[in-house]
Amino acid sequence: MTDQTTTEREAAEPGSEAVRPAPTSPGLAVAVGATTAFTALVLTMVVGGSAPEPAAVGLPDPGPLVGWLLPAVTLVADLMAIGVVGFLVLSAVLLPSSSDDAQGLAVDGVRIARRAAWTWFWVSLLLYVVTAADLFAVPISQLDRDVLTAVTRDSDIGRSILLQAAGALVLAVVLRWTIGVRALAGWSAFALAVMLPAALSGHAASGGSHSLASVSLYLHVAGVAVWVGGLVALGWVARRGSRRLEAAVARYSTLALWCFVVVGVSGVLNASVRATSLDQLFGSAYGRMVMLKAAAFLVLGVLGWYQRRRIVAAGGGFLRLAATEALIMVGTVGVAVALSRTPTPAGDVLLTPAEDLIGGPMPAAPTVERFLTGFYPSGVGIAVVGLGTALYVAGVLVLRRRGDRWPVGRSVAWALGMLVVAWATMGGLGTYSHVLFSAHMVSHMLLSMVAPIFLVLGAPVTLALRALPGPRQPGEVSPRGMLTAVLHSRVATFLTHPVVGPVLFIGSLYGLYFTPLFDTLMRSILGHVGMELHFLAVGTLFYYVIIGVDPSPRRLVPLARFGVMLVTLPFHAFFSIAVMSATVPMGEAYWRDLDRPYLTDLVHDQYLGGSISWALGEVPLLIVMVALLAQWFRTDLREQRRIDRAADRDDDAELKAYNERLRRIAENDRR
């Protein structure tokens, strides 16, 4: 990078930017926003009853400093995270660019994101110290090395804060040398991933429905980060008078609509875990604060609609409206932080160690009806099925509005895959997959060997390539271009090698179930989430190579695909036989601690799971054979049509040349 000023760089880009003096200073805008956020935090804590109070005589007390400092530092960390995500999204996605590297204001946006990342890192370290004082109920001045170490060793909250700090440090370092648009898009996703550990620990995982509470909270936080951060970043661009603002706002408007839906749905789901009835919602301080947050959310929706419909993107009206929205948003963030410190009306709904393990009450003894009609509030299932269905439908609608057609069969295949995922994660099967090894094995089979078949036949990558927006100006790295680059990357080339998919598919079976890892993962919400997503991802990769109709760095002929399938499936059969033959239950400690009142013979339940896995292993083979035969037939049909078209063009010259060659051979034989 040169020392050229932003004004000079933008002036050098023909027709790109015109920087004019800002009406207000950045410091004043930051001060107003911070004041709004902290005022909302304090008022919510006071009204909601979570303001720090002296402990009873004889009980340890960290003091009012820790009581107020903990939510304040948490608020600063959240705002910094939102800033990092917002300015990275601005530089990578929102601002148009005529090259592979960020240009003009986008470069300055990366600098702001880097500074916010450094602040996020240092504030996270401070948050760790304050959290240690709060957990052990000692003043900050009395903390020692043993206490700080114990927070990491014994507390999920402590480990999640350290992971957050480490992620922020990585961002602060790499953004010093990163200006490529594709790389910035990747680091935007990484910044969102850094928020994951905090969502899967602490307040989210302390009550019932661990999976629903944690996953919905993460989606809520991620949606807020993109929505609020993107708007703040656009307001900064508007202050600079950029001519690229109109195009950036148009793209942000679509992105904000998706964030609005995700934040709204995830917020309702998360609140349903905290307040389980209308009386708890309207009759408690926590519920009233939730209603206040919901009112602010609806106001933001109306303002967003007004911005989308009535405001000219490049005009001063956008800046005024964006400033109003941003103040409401940061105030809502303050309310959210206060809510995380407010006791929920649902209270501690987990009564036994078993309920703590599975994140809810023990289901009744299994029956066919309960397997078919039961419901388990799985955050993974709701997220995958909800987002997967919504994105797919949106892509199809984009094509239809454009006048393009999308095969109905592919949509049906995708819908079938989503239904299988739904039953395996949040249907009756998902309900018992946490309490019965046999049900867990069937769920695993469906997620890794059945649902992926229909999902890859739905051709989601092809749909995305046709529906995603292209470049807004020559040379821009568009979302469609980013996806194309991923498909041609070295990572994609490696993963689609015909050996890699089967190795991951089979190796994960033996590595998970024949090691202590299975027991460890079954005991945590992160383990449950990781296993379900891993099963689905590995199975999708395997069948993407075998029967995928989407573009791929490697294309195997149908016979080679069938050969890979035949070589892989016997290893799955051997695994099933090994499970059936085992005399020691896998994850025995977990099942013993669960102490379910039915089907108490763990070895028999494991034998049942292995036998079902073995029997159902033939189903994917049959489906894949039908799909491969159909693809083989279509390939031959396309090849024959190509030959016929060539024959029509050259009067069947190839056939005539072949017949002439046969005639000469026959004459030579006669001579």
C-alpha cells in the first residue's frame, strides 16, 4: 500500500468516488453511539433487576465494580465484534470494485476493521479477568494465577472467552496484509465463527433445550453483527460522500432483509426457551425487556422498509435515516447484554443429571407413533432445514422472475433431503437419538447416507451459480465469482479427489465410535452440533463426487463413480458388523449417567443399532445405482445428439470415412 490519501486514491478512480467534507466528526458519532448503548444497558439492568447489589452477610462478593464492569466490558466486546464484521462485509461484498483487491474507501474500511479487532482482543482479555472475578466472587485485586487458570480449566465460559480473544488476535494480525476481496470475504466468515464459542456456552447452555437455545443465539448474534455492522459501515461511507454508496446500499438492502428474518425468527425461538408461557413473558421483568427489544426490532423493520422503498441511496436522506437506525440498533445491543445478566422467568428447568445431558426432559418409552410424530427442538435441524429451504426457494424464485426455468425434479429432490434431515434431527428419531444408541445410529445413517443423496441431486451449487448476483462493473469480484473461485480452488480440487471423500466418510466412523471421542462429544452441546453437521457434510462430500450433478473440479465417468461406491460400502458393512460384535457398549459412561428407565440392556441396544445400520446400508446403494444409471443414460443420449448434429452439419462425413476405411480393409483382405 502507498501513502496516498483516500481522497487522492478515489479521485484517481474515474467516476468512482467524490469525497466531500463530513457534516459531523467520527469521534462525535462514536460518542453518541456509545452513550446510547451504555444508557440502554444501565436502564435495562436497573429495571430488570440485574443491577449489582451487595451480597448477604457472610457470602463472598466481588463488589459493585465487577458487577457493573462485566456487562460494560461485554458490551464493548460485542460492539467491536459487530464493527469488525460490518467493515469486512463492506469491503468484501458491499462496495463495488474494479479489481481483485479492495479499492479506495474499502481499504480504509479494512483498516478500521483491524483496529476494531485489536480492541476486541484486548477487551476480551479484560473480559476474561472480570469473568474470573465474577465466577469466584472475589474482587479483581485479589485474583491470582490459580484462579485465572481455574477459569480455563473448569469453565466453558472461560475457554470460550479465550477462544474469542485468540480469534480476534488472528484477525488483527492478518488484516494488516490482506486487501484481496476474496480473502476479505473469507475473513468475514471467520469473524462470524469467532462468535460461536460464546453462543454455545454460558447463559445459552444453562437452561433447557441446549441445542435450540445455543444455535438460535448464535444465529441471532451473527445476524445482528452483519445487519448492524453493515449499516454502521454504510453510514461511514455516506459521511464520505462516496458515489459507490447507491450500489452498496442496494446490495445491503437484500442482505439486511435476510438478516432481519434470521434475527426475528432466532429471537423468537430463543425467547421461547427463556419464557415458556405468556404469563412468564408479560408478567416478569425479563419478559418486559424482551418485549421492549421486540418493539425496537419492529421499528427497525419499518425504517428498513422505508429506506428500501423511499430513500434515494446516494442522498442525504439515507445518512439521516441510517444514523437513526444505527442508534436504535446499538441501544438494542445494550438491552441484549443486560438481558444476558437478567434471571429468566423459566428458571432452572433441568432437574436431573440426565436432563442436563440431553438438554431437556427424558422422553417417554419409544413407540412407533412417537418415532413418527415426535418433535425435538433441535437448533441444528431448525437452522439447516429452515435456512436450506429458504435459500433454495429464493434461488428458484430469482430464476423465475428472470424468466429462466428450474427442473422440478431437482426441487423435489432437495425437499426430500430436507425432510430426511428434519426427521433425523428434530423429528421423533431426533428425539431418541440422544437417549438410544440404536436411534442415534439410524439418525447418523440418514444424515450421512440418505439425505445427502437427495441434496446433491437437488444441484444447489448450480442453482447458486445461476441465482447469485454477478459483477456490478467490469472486473468486480461478485458473489457468483467468489463461488466459482471456490469451486476451482486447490482445496476443492483436493476434497473432490475420489479417494478423499471415502476416506473421510469411512475413517470418521472408526475414529468416532471406536475411541473415547464418542463419549466426550455426546456430553456437550458443541459435540452434538459437531456430530450432526459432520455427518451431513461428509456424506454430502462423498455423494457429491459419486452422483453430484453440480460443477466439480473433478468429473468421473459413471463407471468410475460406481466403482468408488462399490469399494467404499463394504467398509461400512464391516463397521456395522464390528458394532454388532462388540461386547462393551460404546460411550458406556454416557449411557450409564443417562440412566434411562427403558431398554436398559446397552449391549442389546448397540447390537440393534449395528444391525439396522447393516440392513439399511443397501438402501443408499440402490438409490445411487438408479441415479448413476439415469446419469449414464443421459450422458449417452447427449453424446448421440451431439453426433447427430455433427452429422447433419457435415453430411455424415465421419460415418462415410469409417465405411470407406472398412471397404479398403476388405479389399486388402481379398488381395
